[in-house]
Amino acid sequence: MTVRKWHTSRATESFATLRTVINDLTLEEVIAALTLESQSLRRASIINRLISRASRLKELEYTRQLKEKYRAETHPR
């Protein structure tokens, strides 16, 4: 998937702008923003929020995968 640079740069502008775009970011964009922000070693609050969002997105992805796998096996169409 493509990383939208505008969203990634907005995510690392400030904590306030991060809050406005964080729910629109894909996992790849969150990781890209996390990489950018961690290289600057500036704002732990932004890094922590990005880590939380990445964790949540991975959790949702894993849950979806499990549901697809096990619901497909238990409920044939």
C-alpha cells in the first residue's frame, strides 16, 4: 500500500495535528510516521501515541484474520 506523505507529515507536525489525522492513517502510514518521529528523538508523546495506534491496527487486523479463518471453517457457505 502507498504511504500518503501529507498524512504522515501531518501526523508528525504536533500532537494536536496527530489527533486530527490518526484515525485516517493506515498501518503503513503510522509506521512511517513513527520512523520519522523516532529518528528525531524529540517528542515521546507522539511516539507513544503512534505506537498505541499501530498496536491497535495490528490487533484489528489479526482479529479479522482469525474470524475469517475460523468462521469459514465452522460455518460453511
